[in-house]
Amino acid sequence: SVLLERKRKDFTEMIVHHLVTVTVIYISYVYGWNRVGVVVMVLLDPADVPLHLAKLCKYTAEATGRRIWQFTADRLFEIFALVFFVTRLVMYTYVCWSAHIEASRYFPKGTPEWACVALLYTLLILQVYWFFLIMKVALKLLRGQGVDDPRSDDDDDMDAKQRSTERGSPAGVEAKKER
């Protein structure tokens, strides 16, 4: 879906994330380190569920104007942030540390092992970056401000403002009638 959706400010990071994840899973499969690949998938996937449900509720709120959907979206976002923190920062950090430090106790590292460790740390850096963006949204949510996706481009923001202006202004009503 990365290539199907409108490009966001973090498009490059998303491409890097997907390429690195696939490469880690590939290396872990080829070299028989199935546990590493499986653990990466298990830890990176759970946060996506409440995130996508929150988006669904947010879109439903915008379409229907019912506040219960926005309330539900906000609670799901909170669950998403918590799950993201626990799985992608706490637990995944341990996986990186274990692959880097603990694994050295049991076998020497060659080029594939060090490549895998470097890729795992690359994913960790991306997780920290995205958690920073999540915290920006969470702070807005706590302050009672409107919550927007900080990855949105300025053009997207201008389009949204223009659409809302068209809907609410007499010129916008006339423009709708003409369509």
C-alpha cells in the first residue's frame, strides 16, 4: 500500500523500512536464523491493527459527523501508541541487543551476521523516529487540539483546508451546485 497511497513526508523512511524488513527476513531464512525473522515480524505487526482501526474510525467520523467515531479513533490511537512503544521500542530493542551482544557468546559473527545486526539497528532508528511523530500527535490529543497526521505534506493540508472552505462558504455551496 506504500506505493498506492499518496506520498507522505516519510515516504523514503517507509521504503527503507520495508526493504530492510524484507532483507532481514530473507537473511534470517537463508542462514537458518528463523527465530530472528519471525520475532521481527511478530513484534512489528501488532501495532498496525489499532492504527488501521483508528484510521477507519477517523474516516467514518469525518463522513458521518458522529462524535462517537472520533472518540473511538482517539482511544484506538492511544492503544496504538502504547502497543507501538512496548513492541517496537522496548521488546524490539532487546532483540537488537540480543542479536548484537548475546549472539556473540554462542557463535562468531561473519559478514551476514553483522549485516543482519546493522539492518536490525536501522529498523530501530526508524521506530524511534516514528515514535517521535506519534508523541507529537499524542501531545496534541492530550491538549484537546485537532489531531492530524504529521507526515502529511503541506499540499495535503492546503487541499483539506480548501475543501472545508468550499463546504462552508457560500462560494463553496455554489461551486457544489454547479458540479
